[in-house]
Amino acid sequence: MLFLIKTLRALMRNPQGAIGTVLVFLLLLISVFGPFLAPQDPESFNFGSRFAPPSAEFLFGTDWFGRDLFSRILVGARSTVLLAILATFIGTASGALIGIFSGFVGGWVDELIMRTIDAIMAIPGLLLALMILTVLGSSSLNAVIAIGVAFAPGMARISRSTTLAVRELDYVSAARARGESKLWIIFSEILPNMVAPVIVEATIRVAFAIMTLATLSFLGLGAQPPSPEWGLMIADAREHMFRSPWPILAPGISIALVAIAFNLLGDGLRDVLNPHSQE
Amino acid sequence: MTVSYVIKRLIYLVFTALLVSLIVFSVTQLLPANAATMILGEYATDEALAILNSKLGLDDPAAVQYLRWLGNVVQGDFGISLRTSQPVGPTILNAFGRSAILAVTSLLLVCIIAIPLGVLAASRRGKPTDLGVSLVSYIGVSMPEFVLATLLLVWLASPSLGLFPASGYVPFSEDFWGALHHIALPVLTLTIVLTAHISRMIRSEMADTLEMDFIRAGRLRGLSKRRVLFRHALRNSMLPAITVIALDVGYLIGGVIVVEEVFAFPGVGRQLILAIQNRDLPMIQAGALIMAASYAVANLLADLAYGALDKRIKY
């Protein structure tokens, strides 16, 4: 808890970190409470005001059915932001487990796991996600799994190198000499040392996960209509793109803003948690 | 750089390619329906399925199927498309040529734009130029290709303006200006996104280099600022830049898939998405393999360039 408060206070002194923290906090609020904040029903048609530009009634304008874009963005935040965080969590947790295991066990097991990871990382990220979706079929949740799996190898590499560095330190040797079990050593000596680098990496990955999730939905392999997922909203709006730019601008700018927010927070966290890499 | 290093890297490339081909093959093996079911449809009788299964060799063990597939691929035979009943090899090679035009043009433009931009930002650290470049690249990094591509499409290809065609492709051999017109927007999208990435990296590399002792020594010796910047600092930042650019080829390949889809450009990316939507197994395998192979080759070239340029490292 103390660590959390300390980090937050340091973040607030860092300009990038402060803006990022505030933006991400707002975003999480919107993602959780979006459906209650929406001024209109995101699915209700207003045929009298199709393709309306932004106004007091429709803050971001309306789409080809006259649906309120602002409400759709608010409701869609959940399926974009929260799912991207879930994807990052899956990738981080599984990657960290694999990395710790590989680094801790060492020997030929480590060699085998790391060479497999090299091979997986030789496939460009989006391509790997596409192939996983080919097997699983198209849906939001499968896109989340695909992104998680695509993220895992990179995380495994980071946590393995941290494990290797920590494993040789005196206090780990001391714990081993005391006769502590392997599991105890992993959880109370190695994991705490990995928290900082993994959190920094994970935060920046969230931005990437949001962009990838939206991209997969755009390609028709993630969220399915009529979900107000932001990437899907843009894909659907393309049919009418020359009538009004607002159905594309509203979700497009939202995606970029969310990615910027997480990038800022990640850069801020890196400065705060890792004094060595400060510019 | 010695011959043995090059040979070592080539062996590593073959090893990577084999592993990737194994992954690609396993992924398509995991699909619930096999090729025979795809061809005959869901109402096929069991006897018909059994006959086709044995004809296509789908009853053999997976290892045998993999080796047979790999043997054919090495000879350039990727099988027959389940969707069009045409051989996959020629289709994917044609598509690859078109995608390569997009990728290589963008990569060249990025090198021309991003490197000077990063150097400029690093040399004016904290000044308005630096902040401007950093801000724009921050936005560029946070903008997925499909959003930027669609916005450019709305802005520059609207029928009322008619500046650029919204979609399609014309071969360069037929109509040079038409071809240039068709690749303009896809290339512009890829260039902007990649420039944002790479100029950020170059800036931080250059900022580190400019802190080093030999740069200060150069300044103290009375060398001009420009000479120190371009002759001394840039040269030392070029090596990490090569690595960064090679890694970004992975992003570029993802970008090519998206951009081809947005602009209906008939390259490998569009073929791949089409194949995934239609569960066209041989086409999926060929598309994924050719893309992963290009990434591996780009990394090999970067490593070789690194070895050739860095006189300090003896391989």
C-alpha cells in the first residue's frame, strides 16, 4: 500500500505521468460507468437527424441511423478499454509465469522454451494474432486471447532476464541456504523484484492492445455487429464515409486518445519506477 | 565480418524458417474442419469424405503431412486454393510483388524522413522543435494504421476532391502515373506511422550519444556543431537505428495487412484476410509463411549490415 501511494505521488510530480494518470483514471471511470453516463440509448435510431454534425443534443454527431455517437463511444469504451486491459493481463501473467519458470529451472528446459519463444517472436505480432483467430474463430473474447498469446513471449523474455539477474543475488542464496522451498523463493524473493519492470512494460502494452483489438475488430475478426466497439464502428462507418466524417472521427480520435493516455502513464511509470533509464 | 559469421547467420535463418513453418502448419492443423470438409461442404457423405481424405493424404500422420507439405513448399508448390481452385504459388507471388512495392517504398521514405527528424529533435533538446517533433510522433505512435488510413481516405480521396483513387491497383508497367496515384495513400499511411516510431527511437539514441565524452571532445577541439552532429554523433547512432528499423519491419508487415484491406490493394495482406474469412487453408499457410519469411530476411540483412558497419565487433 505504501509503495502504491509513494509511486502515485512521484507520478504526480512527473508531467507525463500526471497527465497519463488523470486520463487513465477518467477512462477507467468511463469504461465502468459508460452505460449509465450515456445521455441517449446507443442503439436507438433518430431518422430525423442522420449524419448530424456535433451539436448540444448530439455531442459527437450521429451516424447513418441517427444513433448518438457520444453515447455509442461511452458504451463501447467497455468493450475496447476493459478488454484490452484483460488481454494485456493474460499476456503479462502467462508470460511472467513462463519466464520465471524458464529462468528458475534453467538448463535444457530453459533453452527449449527460449528457442520456442524466439521462433514465435519471428512472426510479426498482428500476423500471429490473425493466425490464432483463424483457429479460434472471430469474437471479442477470442481476439483478447489472441492478443494475450501474442504478448506472452515478449513478457516471458523480460521476466526471465529479471529472474536470472535476481537468482544469483545473495539474499536468494541465503533463502536457499535456509532451506526455503522453491515456490517460497519465487513468490517472496523473485516476484517482488519483477513488479516494476513488468508493470512499466504492461502499461505500454495496454496502449498497443487497444490498437490491436480495434484493428482486429476493424478487419472483422474481433467484435461483431452491432457492438459499439470502436474499431468495428469505423469499419461499419466506411460505407458512408463520404457522407459525414463524424462516424469515423469520433471512434478514431477516441482510440488515439486512449492509446496516448496509456503511453503517457507507461512513460511516466518508467521514469518513476526505474531511475536508471531516466533521460 | 567473416564468412563463417555469414554462414552461421544463414543457418540460423533456415532454422527460424523451419520453426515458423512448423508453427504455421500446426495452426492450420488445429482447425476444426479439414480441407476435405471445406471442399465438399457440410452435406458431404461419409464415403465421399473418406475417398477425398485418402486422396489428399489427410489420413496420414501429422508429421508425414508436414514433411510432404514442406517438401512441396520448398519446390514453390503451395497447393491449390480451396476458394478459387487456382494454384496458390503464382497468386501469392504476384501479390507479394505488389505488397513489396508498398513496403519498400515506405521503408525508404521513412529512412529519408525519420533519421534527420530524430537527429534534429535530439540536437535541439527541450526547444520548441524537439517538443513539436516529439508531440507529433507521440500522436503518430498512438494512431492505429486503419484509423489513419481511413481518415486520409475521407480527406484526400473524397469524390468531390478526387485527388486520389479510393482503392485498387494499377501495375507500374501499364500506367506509371496511375500506379503512383494508387500507391500514394497506402504508402503515406505506412510512412507516417513508421516515421513516428522510428524518429522517436533515433531521437533517444542520438540524445544518449550526444552525452558521450567523444562528442564533447570534438566540440572542445573546435569542430563545427554540424560536423560533430553528422560526422561523429550520427554515425554512432546509425547502428542501433538499423536494429530499430529491422524490428519495425514486423510492425510494417502488420501495417501492410491493414492498409491493403482499407485501400482494397491486391497484396499478400488482402489475400491473407480473404483466405482467413473463407478458411482457405493453403492460402493462409502461404500468406503467413511468406510474410514471416520476409521478416526473417529483413532481420538477417540488418544483422549483416550491422556486422559490416561496426568495425569494433569481430565476428
